[in-house]
Amino acid sequence: MVIFIFKVLKHTSSHHCGSVLCFSLFNLSISRKMAEMPIQFGIMGCAEIARKVSRAITLAPNATIAAVGSRSIDKATGFAAANGFPPAAKVYGSYEAVLDDPNIDAVYVPLPTSLHARWAVLAAKKKKHLLLEKPVALNVAEIDTIIEACESNGVQFMDGTMWMHHPRTAKMKELLSDSHRFGALKSVHSCFTFAGDPDFLKNDIRVKPDLDSLGVLGDVGWYCIRSILWAADFELPKLVIAQREPVLNEAGVILSCGSSLYWEDGKVATFHCSFLSHLTMDVTAIGTKGTLHLNDFNIPFEENKASFSFASESGFTELETGWGPMPSKHIVVTDLPQEALMVKEFSGLVGGIKRNGLKPEKKWPTLSRKTQMVLNAVKASIEKGFEPVEVGN
């Protein structure tokens, strides 16, 4: 097997420039640093995922934690202390206080999905740029309300799908776009499962109908759907058909389910998501000439590198005793974890709006909306007895 290793390098200045030039570059660097102060983040809520994202904000070179808010001042204080917040970070006993802080540029919102529409819209009205956990909303109508609020107030929106920002994702897209090596996409298969323990299955917000009524479909199913759309260049399927026999808890929240997706040009896709099976994060994309496999698409096995395999025009050897050519293994190394790269990209967009008068990037809300559309079509198919449901526009 051929192994390719790609390194994402930080920009460094040459050591061989003249002293005057180096001095000028140094002054330019200092001036730029002063002009581009880090984006000030407020965190609304102390969910477990907020620990990971607060670390990401700390690691991102263009962002810093300025405040955290919770319904309990004691909880916010404990969260800040436990996660090494900067001494200057403010601690608030309400979400409103974070939004009312004039020094906050952007907010990260990890609240339960049922609260997203209310707080995301209020954040946008307060002119706070919005990094919102997924699933973004309970339905398409809610996400449209959120996006409209962001657009009308000129704030950047992005959801928290971290793997989209890993350099491996861009490298894989290069191969999927190579018509000579991959050909035309024919099918995608995605699986994301993990086995929740008894306490999770009873008490986690993701199994509570009043907090996250989309259950596993909104949680890990969101990632499966996003991976399929990503492979299909975000072309929406024509229709979806949910797989039969989903598992629901006593409150009617989905714990395990799947679906098939169909495009007008013949592409097909399937996904399975579950809180009841061993940890698995697989994606397979199959083209007319090649196949791409990865086994850790949402969270890489290792933080500083990630791999995938790619086969092109493979066939059987004589007497069908093996394959040739063998799939190649590609390893992508990165200095920052994918969640810090997400924060870095988001903060860069916010900085462009704040300092240079740029318009918010529409790519990210568009991708969120398409993911939500497919997710809600799958849910509708389950509710309609597994009938085909058109995805719409």
C-alpha cells in the first residue's frame, strides 16, 4: 500500500532576508497583530461540548474567551475555573448578560436544540456573531428564522460541525473531484453510532422530548447527513425513505434509525445512526472509477493527524486471489485540532466583517439549511410510516 503524508504548515518568515527588510516585516507583523485583536467570545451555557469548544477558542490564534454565562452564577464560575478561562473573562448568571456585554463580538451557543431559535435570534439582534451547536434547529422553519435574523443584522452564522474544517476534508474533496481517478459519484454510505450507557439513555438531554426531540437523528444523524451531502457537492436528494424499525424510547425520542436517499441522476446514499451500538464513524464514497473510505470521519482517531484510503481502477489479480492496484493510504497532519480550525475560520470571517466591512459568508448557513432539510425529511418519512418524502427546496 502506498502511503501519502500531507503536512499543514504554519507560515514562517525567511531567515535569510536583509536586516532592514526583516525589521520592516517585524513592524508590519506587530502592526497587524495590534490591528487584528482576537475575536472576543462569549459562551452561553456550560454543556459538556462547551468544554471542548472553549479549549478550541483558547487554541485558535485569532480568538479568546471573554465571558461565560449560565442560569447559575455558581455553575458558570465553576465552569470557568475548571476549564482554565483567562483571568479577565467575565462570569455571568444569565445568558442575557452575555449578550448585553458590549465587548463580546461573537457567541458560542451549546444550549439544547429546543432553545436555539429563541437565543440565536436574540443574539443576532444584539449584533453578536453566532457559532451555534448542531442540530441547528428543530425544523426548517426555525432555521429560516435564525438565518433571516443573522442576515438582517449583518452577523456571521456557522454551525458546530467540526470535521468540515479539518484539512483532511479538503484533501478528500480533491480526490472526489478528480474525474480521472474517482469518476462520477454513484453512492455514499455513512454510519455514526455509539453505545450510550444507562444514565445517558435515561437522563441525557438528547433523549428528552422537551429538550432535543430529534434524538439520535438530530445528534449523530446530523453528521451522517452532512457527510453524504458533502460527498455529493451539497446537491440535495430528490427524496428520502426512512428505514423501517427505528428504535424509540418511552417518550417517543429516536434512539436508532436510518434512511436511504435518492437523486434524480441515479445517485443513492444510505446512513445509519444510533445511541445503541459500538462507536463507529464510517463514510464510504463510491465513484465510477474510485472508492474513498474513512473510519473516523467526525472525530479523528488522533488529534494531530487523520487518514483515509483511496482506491482507483482496482481489479482482481490473476485467479482473483487479491486486488491490484492496492488502495493508497493518505495521512494529513495538522498543527491545530479540527475544532480550533473551526473557531479560527469563523473568527476570520467575523474579523473581516468587523474590521474590513465585509459581508457575512453565506456558505455556512446554506450548508446548515440543506442538512436540516434532509434531516426533517427523514423524520417526516418515519412519522408517515416510512413513505417516500420529497426533500423540497
